[in-house]
Amino acid sequence: MAIKKKTPAQTFHVPGISAEDSTTIVTALQDRLFAYTDLHLVLKHAHWNVVGANFIGVHEMLDPQVEAVRGFADVVAERIATLGGTPIGTPGALVAARSWDDYAIGKDTAQAHLGALDLVYTGVIEDNRSVIERIGDLDPITEDMVIGQTGDLEQFHWFVRAHLENNGGQLATRGAQTEIQAANAAREPQKGAAKKAVRTKKS
Ligand SMILES: [Fe+2]
């Protein structure tokens, strides 16, 4: 994901990092700041709008993820400032810069939200790994920070995916390209599982 607006000029650099490398790192971190800010708002939105069976489990599962990701945003913003950059945290700048659409699910079932969140986490984690790849040789301290955050995000992603996995280990959302597709696909296996259970009982 590229930032559409130019990153503000840096006033200083930490010792041992060139101006050019510092700009590269700060630009990558600003991208993560937008992604984390978007993610913790989306997770809270899902926390508020999940309904139906498994409501309380999913509702309560999401709040610690909101808090953790909000903490990641704070750590990233302060790393940008430490590197001499200017962290941008305003909603308008986020919307102007992001390359992804707004979260597509409103009030809906737990499975629908979990299906959509599978894709949301996939996007954030893929971009994090890309950042790790790009900045690893420039600044191992920033790399270490993003690696730690990515490990936690991957665990949260597993919490989501565990609800979408069948007993053969397949994800209901496999092949889905959009949040709407993923949400719809996540609802389907329940129907399939019910039919299979009936057939098994008769034979
Ligand atoms: Fe709440």
C-alpha cells in the first residue's frame, strides 16, 4: 500500500541512520499507523455489530484485540517521532491515504463478521511482512518492533480463523476476494454441516 500524501519532512535523524533510510522507514511506519488505526476501529465496529449465535464469545474476543492494536498504533506513532518524523493520526488523512475500501459488514452474524475479518487480517499481515522485508536491513530496531506486532496479529488471525475452520482444516473463506464474499462463504458451511449430519443419522 502506498501513501498518497507526501510524508512530512523530518527535522532530525537518529544516530547511525541516513536521511534517505530514515525517510524510507518513517514512510513505511506511517503506512502501518494508518493500517493499525483502521484495524482497531473496524474491530470495535464488529464488536458492536455482531449478533446471533456466538454473540457473546465473539463480542468479548474482539475487545482485547482492539486494545492491543490500538497499542500498536501508539508504539508505531512514537517510533515515527523518535526517528524525527511526524506521525499523522487524523481520520481525514487516513481515509485520503488508504488503498482499501471501508469495512463492508454492518449488523450481522458472528460467522459473517469473522469471515470478513479473516480478509481484513490477511491484508494487514501481508503488508506487515512486506514492511519487515523492506526495512530489515535499514533498521533492525524498527524491524524487531514490527515483527513482534505481526506475531500478535497472526495469533489474533488464528483466533478468527479457528471459527471458520472445518474438521478437515479447511477455511470457509478460502478463495474469497472481498469481505462480502468471505462473509457469505462463512455462513454456508453451517448449512452444509447440517445436511451432512442429517445424512449421517439416516445411514
Ligand atoms: Fe464494548
